[in-house]
Amino acid sequence: MHIILGGTGHVGSALSRRLVEAGEPITIVTHDPKKAHKAGKAASSVPQGAQVALADVHDVAALRKVLQQGSRLFLLNPSAAPATDTDAEERATVRSIIEALQGLRLEKIVAESTYGAQPVQRAGDLGILYDMEKALEAQPIPFSVIRAAYYMSNWDAALKTAREEGVIDSMFPADFKLPMVAPQDLGELAARLMTEPAKKTGLFYAEGPEKYSPGDVAAAFSEALGKPVSVRVTPREQWEEGFKALGFSPAAAKSYAEMTRLTLDHPYSADAPVRGRTSLRAYVQALAGRQGA
């Protein structure tokens, strides 16, 4: 039995579908009874054939009870609500998950991390997921880590402004290229790692066919929508206020601004990444089609 933490998000749902299609038994962990109720329905992120377990990731005992039912675990640390102190919340969930693993006899863990993970405080996922990697190193269960490039799904919300205003908003300069990856390609990689022999482990960098810039994103939306779309860049000195305008708490806005700064000033790359097949153009075309463009 594969246990999926984060199984109803973009990456987790893609992974769940791949495993179910391969005939693998899976249990998706969620704290939301509504998602459990919708399991298997066409509009649900939970595929037909998957089991659903209700557990709050902060409840170590309840989480451990679910994990005991499986042999392999996909670990994606849940994102905190932007209005909270996201660093504090997400570090707390990492601690809960690591504590829940104590004493378990799982065969293998596959954990989702991020490009640019590094020992740093108050810089969003970069520091939090680095510390998660180190915590996994300190425990006995074999594990693999996927360091994912910038999610193409981070641009999903841009469809609205692209359609209504002919612009997409970016904290990065329009010509700044960085590795990006589609969630379905991450799901495919994760499914492979979850079903490989338990002793086959490692650190895997994952990105798409090539690097892309916000300007490339705007061009993809322009093509998908059949109208001009440009990039509206938020200047560096306005990043924190920009995040606050999106509903981020002051602490979260400061953290995400620092993550943005590190990404821009110290671009990340990998020597031999696992390359997904989904191009940015194909991803945006599918996104626009799903949402009635």
C-alpha cells in the first residue's frame, strides 16, 4: 500500500492517478472530509480506486496510525495558508511528519523538495524543505528526494488577468529564465520512484524540456487566448507589499520576498536533471482549455 501525503494537490493527484493506472493500491491522506466524500467522482482530485484516510498532519498519533497501514510513503509537506506565518506553520508540519515516522517499518519514502533548497531561515520553501531533507537523512527508512523546479502550476492564477486585462503579474523580470516543470511530469517521476526497488534511492532534480521566462509565459497565454498578453513586473522594492496585496501575512510576505530574491540573485540549475515532456506551451494550452478559454 502506497500512502500519499499531499495527494489532492497538483503533484499528488498526478502521482495518485499514475499509481492507480498501474494497478497499485494507494491511500490518500487528507484532513478535509469533503474530499473524502468526493473520492472517485469525476470532478474530484481523488481517482477512482484510491482509498482515503482522514487525518490532521498535526495529529502525530493519528498520522502514525495511517502510515502504519502502508509500505511506502510519498511525502509532500502541505502548504500553509498565506494569511498565516507560513514558515512557522510549515516547519511545524515537517516536525509532525518526522515524529510520526519514528518506529515505523516503511520500505521507502519519496519526498518532494525544491530546486534551491538550502540552509536558510525565513526564505519560504528553500529553508523548510532543506531541513526536511536533513531530517530524513537522520532516520533509518530508505528515501529518495525530488528537487522540483518552479511549478508551471504557479501560473494558473495568471489566466484570469491574462484573459481580463491582457497581462500576467510577475515578481521576476520578464526576461529572467528559470527551470520550470509541469505537475504531471513530477507525478510521473514520483510514481517511478515509488515503485522501484526500496534500496534504489537518490536525489533527483526535475524540470521541463527547457527553461522559461515570464515573457515566455505571457507568449504562451497570448497564443492560448488569441490576444496580446504582456508581463506586468512588480519592482523588487514592492515585493513584500505585492505579496500582502495577495493576502499574505506580513511574516509570509517577508519570507516569500526573500525566497524570490534568492531565486533571482542566485539562479539554480542542475547538471543532469530528469526532464519532463510537457512544454510550457502545452501546459498553458491545457489550462486555458480546462477553464473555458
